[in-house]
Amino acid sequence: MAPNRDDAAEQLNDDQVMPLTAHLEELRTRLVRSFIAIGVCFAVVYFFSKEIMLFLQQPVLAAFPPGATPFALLRLPEGFFTELKASLLVAVCVAMPYILFQVWKFIAPGLYPRERKATIPLVVFATIFFFVGASFAYYIVFPLGFQFFLNYAEGSVIASLSLGWYLTFVVKLIMAFGIAFELPVIVFVLGRLGLVSAAAMRKGRKIAILVIFAGAAILTPPDVVTQVMMAGPMILLYEGSIIIVRLFGKKPEDFTLEDESPAS
């Protein structure tokens, strides 16, 4: 197979016309567009803030006895600010496909044309993995976790949750699981760029597991149950990512072809 000189020439030209200031300007543009998208989504989402708050309350309401009132407003403006905060975090989740698209557009100039063709499929898969992670948190982690902790509310102990704390905690954890489930997509991109390999990931498996548990401890509340619920799927995703890199990662012959200059 003949070297793709057009790709190499285009890559060389991109590097020549994109100094550091241009990269910073491009980064600013992508960030501004992402914030605008979040703002637009927030304006829409806020109209449904009551429904969103009720939806987010369902996992813990299901763990309480019927007719129980588990939430309390500890400060007078807590309900108002909670609605704003929950709406903002949900707006980020809704805008996530567009944000991921902007991230891809920022790194795309560093890729070859045939790699840029993967833009739409990559954004689609990144969005799917994000919402799979968010759904995993909402439908599996929350019911099990809340049921476990509410077992300690017995006898003279009554569970009463701050509405503001609860909704912030739930949305942040949903986003944390959504971002954590992006691991296969991130590894795919790094593999295509030649920055990681299946052999290196297998060799660093023990360190990766340690990092995963450390990350789970940072992203989740300080309890072993929730940390294990995040770390377990992450370890499985890491193992799946090794297979992805082995199948789709850049091969040694790709380096040989793409690194040739047009003059060679």
C-alpha cells in the first residue's frame, strides 16, 4: 500500500499555520460555544424544574415507606437555589452531545482526514456511553445505595434529608458516572493517535485499578458501597478498552506510512 502523501502534507500544513495563539483562540471558541449551549439548555430545562426535581427524588422516595416525607428545607431560600442548581446540572447533561462535539472539533485538526471522518460516530458513541453511565447510576446504584443506608434509620433514628444536599449529590453522581463511562471512547481516541497500546494497558493494569479506585473515592461520597459500585464497572470498561485498542489502535505500519514527509 502506497503512503498517503496527501494526508502527510495536510498534517504538515496544519502544524505550520496553527501556532500556539491560534490553538488558544480555537480553545476559547469551543469553550464559548459550549457555555452558550449550556445556557440555552438551562433556559429550556428551568421551565421543567419541578418535574426534574420530582424525577430526581424518585430513587430515595422508593426506599422510604409509602407516605413518608424524607426531605426538609433547612434554610428558607434552599428550595429556590436547589432548583437553579439542579436545572444547571441537568442542562449540562442535556448539552453533553454538543459539548463532546466541540471537544472533538478542537482535537480534529491534529488528525488525518480519514480519522476525522469518525467525528459523527464518535460523538454518537460518546453520547451513548455518557447516558448509559448516567442511567446505571440512577436505576441501579441509587436504589441499592439508598436502601442500604436507610437500613440504619431504625428505632429512634429518623432519616431526614436536606433537599439541597440530596439533589446536588444525585446530579453530581449522575454526571460522575456518565463521564466515567466515557473511558472506552477516550481510549479509542488515544489508541488512534498512537498514544496508548493494548500491551501497555495490560502491563499497567494494576496501576489502572488503583487509579480507578482512587478516582471513585474522589467522585463518590466517602463510603465503600458507592465507591465499589463505580469502580466495578470502570474495571470492566478498562478491560473492554484493551480489546478496543487492540482492534482499532494505530498499528506500527500506520506510524511508518503517516510519518513519511511529502519529500521522501
